Amino acid sequence: MIDIYKELQKRIEKRRVLKDENMRNHTSFKIGGLADFFVIVQEIEELKFVLDIAEKYAIPLTVIGNGTNLLVSDKGIRGIVLKIEISNLKVIRKKDKAEITISSGYAVGKLANLAYKEELTGLEFLSGIPGSVGGAIRMNAGAYGKEMKDIVISTKYMEKNGKIKKLNLEEHMFSYRSSIFSEMKDVIILETVLEAGYGNKEEIKEKIDEYRNKRIETQPLELPNAGSTFKRKGDIITAKVIDECGLKGYRIGDAAVSEKHAGFVVNLGNATAKDVLELTDYIKETVKKKKGIEIELEVLFVGEK
Ligand SMILES: Cc1cc2nc3c(=O)[nH]c(=O)nc-3n(C[C@H](O)[C@H](O)[C@H](O)COP(=O)(O)OP(=O)(O)OC[C@H]3O[C@@H](n4cnc5c(N)ncnc54)[C@H](O)[C@@H]3O)c2cc1C
């Protein structure tokens, strides 16, 4: 029988091919079982190599970014979990706007900081979002009235067969916390081109500080979580509705509705995915019963059911 672990190490450095890796180490929720293989790729050729192996031996592949919107199954993830750390960053200054080409593995918070240093405005909303560019594209991440759809120009991705394709803005099919990549599960986002305006450094800094401070004040950043657990429902702010149902502090196992922000489920120490799912089911049922509103998870469940 083929030894996939050894096979992967033929092309990728040993320290970037992990076997039976605990997904708690790769998710902001600090929850999840073992991934059969956890592979970090740093070059396009390495990525192609992993895709080839997955295809050749029919191994399931799961791409993750910074793992900040994921709930990983207690039973773990079969096959290969792939993290992209290819680095490409280019800023082109045009007449009235700049274009930033950035790899999918780059952290969006770092990107907001980079834009600030370059005196570029329009990316401030990303500061404080702990995800990667790839995850932000897939999720159409947003905050403070802006989303990725407002700054994206185009995105390149790789298909399972190694072919690279490009999407223009309208082809991303962006909607609330969703994009075409929500359906195209088998592709890997490689890089994106974003637009930014020319701004004033002090004003950019002020905005970034304001957004960061708001998060520190209102979000339970001291406990592991995966951001807003549920999506907004039109104009309805889910966190407010959950709070009005008296659910703040409600706990199953070590998963609890944050006392600080009812929109966040937090891990009090040793929460399991099962605890979180039981809790989110209970929240959904209660909100339906008391308010007549059906709410939907924003956090994505991955791994063995
Ligand atoms: C404290 C906290 C605050 C948050 N605040 C916000 C907020 O204000 N606004 C907001 O929108 N979100 C917020 N989030 C949620 C999360 O940060 C975003 O959804 C983010 O965009 C997820 O990026 P990620 O890299 O962590 O993706 P992951 O969680 O790793 O993955 C999310 C999805 O993207 C896919 N994906 C990731 N990279 C790639 C790639 N290269 N190719 C193909 N698919 C890929 C994964 O397969 C998965 O389906 C918050 C989370 C936390 C913990």
C-alpha cells in the first residue's frame, strides 16, 4: 500500500507535512479532531504536486485559511488539509487608485496594516478580522459597512487539475458571507487583486484604531471563538435577538453563549464540536420559538460527520 506521508515528503519539506495533526492547533475555536495529513505549501509547484497526489490516490482535500470561521468535527478530517502560504505581494500605483495583488494566505489584518503604511485607504475594515485573504474572498468577509465585494477587482484560483483561472468582480457572485467559492469547493484560491484609494495616513490610522477598539470593547477576544456564530438575517441583528431570548451565558459542556456578545459562541476550555452543535441547535430552536425567526450558522462545519 502506498505511504501517502512519505509520498508527500518527496516534494515538500518534512516540517510542512504533518501526520495526525490536531486541528485545535489550526482553528481559532481551538476545537477539532485529527487531520490525517496537514500540508503547508509555499510554491505553486508544491500545490500542483499535492493536487496530483490527491487525485492519483483519491484522497479528499480540504483547504483552510487561518481557520477562524471553522468548526472542525471531533472525529477530525479525513485526507489532506491544505494550507496555502505562497507569498506574493505587489502594489501598483495608478493615476487615481492603487491595485494590490496579494496571495490567498496573507492575513487580512496584516494587509490593512500594509495599506496604512502605503497611505492607501479602503481596507481599514479588514483590521481586526483574523482571517486570510482566501478565507475572506470565500466568505465575502466584511465589517463596519464594507465587504470584500467593495474592493475586489479579480481573483485567480487553481482547479484540481492544476489549471489556473481568473474571475472578474461580477463573476465572484458575492452576497452576504458567500461567494461563488461557497459552491466551488474543489478549487484553491491563489491570489486576488484589490483596489485602494490614496488616503491620509493619520485618518487611516484613526479608523483602524477606532475599529480595533470597538472589537476589544464588544467582542470576547479573550476566549477561543470563530467570530459571529450566526449570519445576520436581513436587517435583524442576530446577536440582539439571541440576547433578547435570554441566552447570554447559556452553556452546554464547555461551549457557551458569550456574556459579552450574544452573537459569539465561545470555548470555555475543552469544548467539543458536539457541544457547539448542541448549543447552536438549542439557540436556533429558542429563537424560532420565542421570536419566530429562523437563523442560520455563519461558522462552517468541516470534517467527518
Ligand atoms: C474574533 C473574530 C472576529 C471576526 N470578525 C469577523 C468580521 O468582522 N467579519 C467577517 O466577515 N468575519 C469575521 N470573522 C470570521 C472569519 O475571520 C472570516 O470569515 C474570515 O474571512 C475567514 O478566513 P480564514 O482564512 O480564517 O478562513 P477559514 O476559516 O480557514 O476558512 C473559511 C472558508 O474559506 C475557505 N478557504 C480559505 N482559504 C481558501 C483558499 N485559499 N482557497 C479556497 N478556499 C479557501 C475554506 O475552505 C472555508 O470554506 C471573525 C472571526 C473571529 C475569530
